Amino acid sequence: MLNDIGLAFENPKPTTLLERMIYIASDPHAIVLDSFAGSGTTAQAVLALNKQDGGNRKFILVECEDYADSITAERVRRVISGVPDAKDADLSEGLGGSFTYCTLGDPITASGMLYGDTLPDFSTLAAWLMHTSTGRSVGPSELQPLDGNGLIYSDSRRNYYLRYKPDLEWLRSNEAVLTESRAEKIGQICRKQNKEAVVFAAGKYIELDDLSELKIMFGQLPFEISRSEQV
């Protein structure tokens, strides 16, 4: 069967049905989540409603099948820019709006890192740690070591450090460890900036009391990942 913009799909839902459901169950500023997006009918319904009443609804679609780009995202692209052969005048002209198409990378797991089966690159792990520890979403391309201590991010309160390379032998070496001298160097930098520090590393050769005096919080890898997996 074809959906209402001409893309083949087995069981397309009527867009008008979704429009009615979203209109009844939400308000013009709602975020609509469809965890099984299929051909993307939900996105079209949201955009159509916004076109009708000037709303600012947003949609999040999740689709794990191979057609996520060729059918689901392609439908959204078409309804935004316009479908010339559509019978509906608004759809023919284009519903307007925008969206971002994202794909998931390989999972980051504690066991994969512990045994070296799946070692993420530096920027991917740094972005993951920033998101899970602070809630910030910082693009992986933006997170590279900014100094020899492994600084990855800084805000008004804290500096964040990551000592890591996607190399199992390196991770087993002293280079991957937060030593007393490295901690003192980080502590001096943060003291001058009147900040605290968060350091992620495979291990530490310094007592927690000494880290507290330096205002350093320590997160051990890969157990920081294991802790998040248990939440």
C-alpha cells in the first residue's frame, strides 16, 4: 500500500486520525513522541496541525528498521518542502517546519571497555560522560583534549577532565591513572580559576581525602558506565 504522499508501506495510518488524536490529547506547544514511527504519519500530523492553527508542536520519531531514512525521514522531508501531486493544497505547497535526522552509534558498555571489545573513541566517550554526569548534550566533535591533563569541558563552576585513549595497553598503564602529581597540577589550575574539578580515569594513586582537599571529584572508568547501566 502507499501512504498519502506515495511512499510504499504495509499499514499506513490515516493522517487525519493522528491529527485528531494529537489535537485532543495535547496542546499547541506539546512534544509528541512516537517510539514506533513507521512511515512517519505522526510527524506529518504534527506539522499539519501546526500549519492549521499556528501551533509550535514538536515531534520525536524513533524507528529501528532499515527504512528509517528511505521512508520515515523521506516522508518528513517531502511534507515539509511540498508534494506537488498531493490532492491536499497545504501538502502540495509544503507544511513547513524542520527536523534533524540522527542515527545511534555503537553502545558504550562497561564490559566492552573492561575487556577491550568495544572501546569508543575519545570524543564519543567524553560526550557520553558529560551527558550522564551533567545532563549536557555536547557534540562529540567538540570534545577533544584541550591540554595535557585531559581537559574536555569547562563551565563557571567546574573543569572536566578525561584521561583516556581507545587502547587497552595504554589504559593498563600509569598514563591512564590520576597520580598525585597530576591531581596537584589540576588542583592548582582550578584553584586559580576558583573552580572544582571532575576527573574521569581508569584509576587513581591518591587518597580520596587528598582529592577532597584539592576539590577534585573522581570517576573511575569503566565503573562510571556500569553505574549508569544499573539505574
